[in-house]
Amino acid sequence: MGVVGWNFRKFLKSAALEVLLKLMEKKSEIRLLSCCFAEALGTFLIVFIGCGAVHSAVLTGAQSGLWQVAIVWGIGVTLAIYCSNHISGAHLNPAMTLCFAFWGMFPLRKVLPYLASQILGAMVAAFFLFVIYQPYIIQRELDRGIIRGELGSELTAMCYGEYFPNPSSLSTTEGLYDSSKRIIFDAKVSHFNAFIAEVLGTMILASVIFALTDSANNKAPGSNLAPLFIGLTVAVLISVIAPLTQACFNPARDFGPRLVSYFLGWGNIALPGPRGGFFTIYILAPTTGAILGGGLYKIYGSLKS
């Protein structure tokens, strides 16, 4: 009887442990789902507010100068971080997710769910912007004599994906689109220069993020103000880099809307783009820059006394 009782207790302990492990696994799945939703929502906010400012500037002339667009982007980033940081850590950017994973600060098993959520959020935001701004897009195409999906339609596609040099000056010019000016215009920013610009911009952004969120940095403004300063950093960098590449720094911000525009009629103008380079300049360059920026901070941050 004693042996039977001992075996029964062993069985109960084993069964209880198995149930506990399953509950923990289920809780982990729910937690990851919550994080993914927060990442999608945060990225939605960034793209809806930021690309919304681009729509209003390019299509209606509502913004006065680059800084107004840049600061709206920055505020969008700040609000998105405040909305999602307590749930998912507010990566909101595939480049930052890959950066954190590269430096061992984020589990690899969560990388793909985060990336997919960020791109999905960006795509949903881009679709809604298309829905509400469609009449203005059509009017701009008529005014400039451009056909969606053909050369020149990047003047409206720029509201979604990004192009180099920034074609906003061509888009807002009065009269019919003159394709003969594109050769001289495109020569202002080469693929190499665009790549370097995106690497440098994202490297600076990542370094600032690492500095602002480093618990050992007692000179930082504090966790409650970090999102504000991250947003301001984005705005400042846009003011510098946007004339060259439209200032991506975030592969989800480019690829999500670019993919939407591909299916909404822009086709090859969206992917791969009239000059190509969307992968190297708007995905590879920001990712490389983020990893370098994170590493740079880890190096000089480790030198503090």
C-alpha cells in the first residue's frame, strides 16, 4: 500500500508539473500576442501620423516646409512609444528589433513575430491613408499628367514608399510632369550616397535610443521623457536626411506602405522602384545603421567611469 501511495503521489506531482508547464506556455503565448498587437498598433500610429503628414504636404500643401513634416513624424513616434512601451518595449522598427537581437538584448524566437506585426501595422495605416486621400491623389495625377504605375507616378507613390532624391519638389511643381528633368535630378543622390545617409541617420538614432534607455545613464532625462527625446531625434534627423532619401530609418515604415502601393496600382514604381535600391537603401541600410549605432553606444558606454 505504501508503494502504491508513493507512486500515486509521484504521478500527481508529475501531472501537476505538466499542467503548470502548459499554463506557463499558454501565458507566454498570450503575452507574445499582446506584444505583437502593441507593436502593430504603435507602428500603425507612426505611419498613419507620419505618412499622413507627407500626404497632406505633398497633395494639399498643408504643411509649410520640411520642419513641419519632420516634427509631426517626431510627435507620432513619441505617441506610439507611450502607447506601446509598457506592453512590448516599443521597438516599432524592424531595424531596432534586429539590433536588440544582434546584441543579445532580445530573444530570437520573438524576432519574426515582432517584424511581421510592425509591417502589418504599417500596411494597415497606409491602406487607410489611401482610402481617405484617394481623391487628392487622383487630382494630383490629373494635374501633373502622370499615369499611376508608369514613370513619373513616384510623385504620388512617395506618399507611401520612399525615393531618392526626395521627389517632393517635382511633385509640388505646377504644370505637367517633365520627364526630361529626371536625369539631372536623379544624379544629385547616388545609390551609395543614399545608402550612407540611411546608415548614418539610423546609427545616430539607435545610439540615442540606447543612451536614453540605459539604466546606468544617470544623466538621461528619465524613462517618462525618453519617448519625447526619441521623437525629437527623429524629427531632427528627418530635417537633415529627408531631402536626400525621404529619411526612412525604419524598414517597416517603408516596406509596409510600399507593398500596399504596389497592389493599389503603382506596380513596378513601388517595387522595385524606378531606380531600384529599395532593399539596400530602405531595409539593409537602416538595419546596418541600427546595429552599428547600438554597438557604438555599447563601446563608448562601457568606457564610462
